[in-house]
Amino acid sequence: IEFANKIQKMKIYHYTSIETLALIVYNKNIRFNRLDFVDDCEESLYGSGPTNTKLGQYTFVSCWTKDSKENLSLWKMYTNNKGVRIGLDEDMFITHKVNEKFQSYFAKPMDMIGNAMVSSFTNEAKLYDVVYVQELESEMKNLIEKVGDTGAWIKTDKMGLFKREEWSFQKECRFKINVNPINPNYINKTNGKSDFDILYSFMNALGPSIVANTPVNFTYIDIPLKESKLDCIEVMMGPMTTEGEKIIVKHLLAKFNNATVKDSYFKGKIRK
């Protein structure tokens, strides 16, 4: 039990701007960005299965690292050495019990976000390690199988987890959310109007909508944080941040009793 608790409370880290830190603190949530909008374009470049479906548009991620040691490459890439590194407990999100095995970000079995359906059953609230591979395209192609003439079966547990091995210096882990687009052209409008009939029509539209590469009409999903975890946030200032910026960060965190702010080891050790 003690070992399990230690794992649950493990800190993970995210390199970002002071502005983003302010939004996280103010809104008390973390933004999951759509995979075809992240910095590695190749993650969503390739289609999958016989239908060549671009699954990146249906995957939303929040990217972190378990490595407590500072990463100069991440400082440069995501903050230009002028931002912050946020540290939060791995179990930072408000979650909802789905069954005896896992929790989800979503309370309802099925719900709509924009023009897509999201399910608590296919979105376990857990941290995944990114898998670094030599051939990214081949991994992407195997994520979907066509079922019949219009259906599709997707390996949702593996969506959004593969990156080319050249990115392995990031030592990345991530939270992810999968959504299913709903194309109105595939909804049977002749069915009854009961809740069951409507849900049945939507379920039957899922496979054809994915096969047709139906785009979703939103680019991010915000997931709320537990206030108790935000209260224990750790913030490290970037190597080239100023004392004024440190004052701003301390002011942002003033209401959190257990928040900590510290300087990077590399402060004063990197030439402009």
C-alpha cells in the first residue's frame, strides 16, 4: 500500500511559458491539444488502415516528462529559457469512477463535445509513456481495421503514443483523450425520438464517420485539476528568467499554501 501511494504521488513535469502557468492557475485546468496541432507534425501525418484515416485529429494530449533532472533541450524548445517548469502530482485531475478497474475524465458513459462523441469507457485517466520507434508510419497504419463496408475498429489504447526515436531525448509521457466524430450524413433520422433511438443512431454513425475522415470542429479539451494537487505545485524558473518574472510567478501562486518556486540550476550559466 505504501508503495502504491508513492507511485500515485509522483511528480511529473511540463515546460511552458509564464503565460500558460497563469492560465492553469486561474482556470484550474490543463489543456489537452489535438495531436495534429502539436510540434511533431509527423505524429498526425500518416493515415491508418485501409481507409487511410487520419486518427491524429481524434486524439488530444497533454505532454509531460517523469524526469526530474532538468532538460536543456526542453527549456530551449518550449520556453526559450525564459519560461517555467511546472511540477504536479501524476494524479492531478478530477476523475470519475467508471468501474472497479479505472477512472475517467468524464462522468457520463457517452457525451458530446462539439461534433464528436466522447466515452468514459475508452478514456481512462492515466499517464502513458510515449513509445519511440524507428518507423512511425508503419505503427500508424496498424491502428485501425475496417469492419464490413462502413465500420471501423480502432486500437484506442495505442492512439497518440508513438513518436520517432529521434524525439527520445524528451523522455515524454502524456495523458490522452480519444473522441469519435459524428457525421450528420450517417445519422438515421427516420428512427424514433426516444433517448435510446437517438443514441442508437449516433452509435451506428461512429464507424462510417471515422472511415470518412470526418473532421472535428474543436482543437482542445480542458480538464479540471484537483485543487489539492494545484496547492502543491512546484515551479522552476527558466535559466534566463529575471527577478521581476520570478516576482510575477510568486504572486500567481500566493494563494497556494504549499506551492514552491525555485531557480534553475543553469541560471547564470548560459550565455545569451
